Amino acid sequence: MKETFGERFGSFLVNVLLLLISLCTLYPFWHVLMYSLSDPKLAMGGGIFIVPRGFSGASFEILFGSKGIFVAYWNSIVRLVLGTLINLLLTAMLAYPLSLKRFIGRHVITLMIFFTMLFSGGMIPTYLLVKELGLLDSIWALIIPTAISAWNLLILKNYFQSIPPELEESANMDGASPIRVLFSVILPVSMPVIAAIALFYGVVHWNSYFDAILYINSQKEQVLQVFLRTMLNGSSLQQVQGSENFATNIGMVTEESVKMATIISSVLPMLLLYPFLQKYYVKGVMIGSVKG
């Protein structure tokens, strides 16, 4: 049917509104990016940044000339990769038995897991537990306490329940053990939701900073988000005094321009990765919302 004038006008208004919302969402990041690439002296004038004002990469040269940024990057990458792999392994190994109808007591265990979404032990008891386990100043302090997310576990459990039981039965007839069934039959057909769960866990690991503040005191174990927080709360130039290019470019940058460069450096990896995984993110959200 041919659209009426009112329908076309309504679609136009909706598109304009969505465009404005998108611009309001994207501009803050664009502003930070253009500021970091601008001449710091010209950028101090403030205002709206559409393009760089006198292009300059001095802030990035100082930032990446510092060993601290590479140590923080390495620790964040190790946490991201190692933490996500452990998260996926433990979550799948717990979600699979809970998805089996023949598993006695699965409803009680699921209820206990759901209870942790509503109530937690609190920050101080968790800190004392991590301390007693000897995990302070260790990468494991950032991984083990959050090894399984109750929300992600329930999403994966619901997906496993939707898989036809005939697949498991055929594997059992061939003599496969439960572990073999999980890794050879269930997980290969669950890759979309596994990718979605991996994205959920990965974003949390990359963006988390509060647990690192609590459990990590050593500069050698500092993660990128804590490095960024230190830069924003203190003197950014003091944090990069050891930079190879510090003496050369110190007169060409300001604290604000170095902070902007640090923000871009910490956000850019996830921004580049997210578009490729967005479809899995949407699928994971839908699985958790429509399956009970």
C-alpha cells in the first residue's frame, strides 16, 4: 500500500530524531578525539571541536613514550583474555548440568544462584576473603572473585535447554561421557550465545577498575582503567615523566591534552572490536529475555 503524507512525515520525524540522538551520543567521543589531535595551545580555547585545531600528535608521543601505559595495556589484555576464557569455561560447565531435566536438585541450585543476583556478601567481606586467599597484588584477584556471572549463567542455561535432547542422547549411545558431550556436541552448536557471553565478560574485564583499586597496589600489576583514573584525578604530566619524548614535547602539550589522549587510547580497542560482535550481543540479550 502507498504511504500517506502523514506516514511519510512521521517516518521523517523519527529519522531526524534518531539522527539527533546519535549525534548527541557520538559527539562527546568525537570531541575528545579531536581535542587529543589538536594543538594543545589552540585547544585550550574550548568550544565545539569538529576538526582538529592545528594537528598535533605530541600528546600521544608523550603518552606512548611512557612505560606505564604499556604495562597497563599488557595487564588489561592478560586480564581480558585469561579472565574471559576462565569465565566461559566455568560458566559452561555449570550451566550444562543445570540445563538437564534429569539433574536432581537443579531448581534449588538455580534458585541459590539467582539469590546472589539480589544479595551479595559486600565489599569488606569480599576483600577479607581475597586477602586470606593470598590473592592481593595478583591478576587472580581480578579474575577468581568474578569467575561466574549469575546473569550470564542463566542465559547460557536457557540456551542449552533449547537444544534438542536427541543430540545428547545420540552421543550417549556412542559412549560419550558428559564432559565429551559438553565440549564435542553442546558447545559447537552454541557458538552464537558463547560469542555473546564472551562479549559480556570481555567488556566487563576491560572496563573494570574498582576491583583493581581494591586488590592491586603494585604499579607492575596496574590495569589500563586504573592508569586512566590516575591520569584524570591527578597530574597527567607527572604520570608520564619517564616518557622518552617528555623532554622534547613537554612545552607542546598540556595536562588536558594528555588526558584526552589517554581516554582515546583506553576506549578505542573496544570501539573497534564492538561492531564485529554487536550481532552476538543483541542475540544474547534476546535469548535471556524470551526464554524462561
